[in-house]
Amino acid sequence: MRALLVLVAIAIIVLIAAVSLGFISLDQTQTAQLPSIEVEGGQAPEFKADVADIDVGTENKTIEVPTISVDKPENAQ
């Protein structure tokens, strides 16, 4: 797999070198044009959904939060 990737990379480098040195010349001879498309009729789908009622509110509460103390060792620098 690795050998294949190396070969592809070498091929790309050779192609870039050939184009930059003028061995390969790419000239556009005709411009691109999008195809014409006609759309007629159609209908978007319709959905009906019955969902539950949700009441969102707030409530004040007091919560005890634990305290943390860190004691350094006496011989720490």
C-alpha cells in the first residue's frame, strides 16, 4: 500500500514538473455550459404532528457544595 502511494506521489510530481517546464500545455478550447432543466408541477409533503405540551420554569434552591483544601507537604519546594 505504501509503495502504491509513493508511485502516485512520484507521478504527480512528474506531471507538475512537466507542466511547469512547458513539456505539457493545457489550453481550454471550449467553455463549459450547464444543461437546461425544466421543472413542472410537484407538491411538497405535508405532515401533521401531535406533540405533548411542555412547561419550562425555574425554581430557587440552596445546595451545599463541598469545600476542598489542599495541604502541601512540608518538604515541597
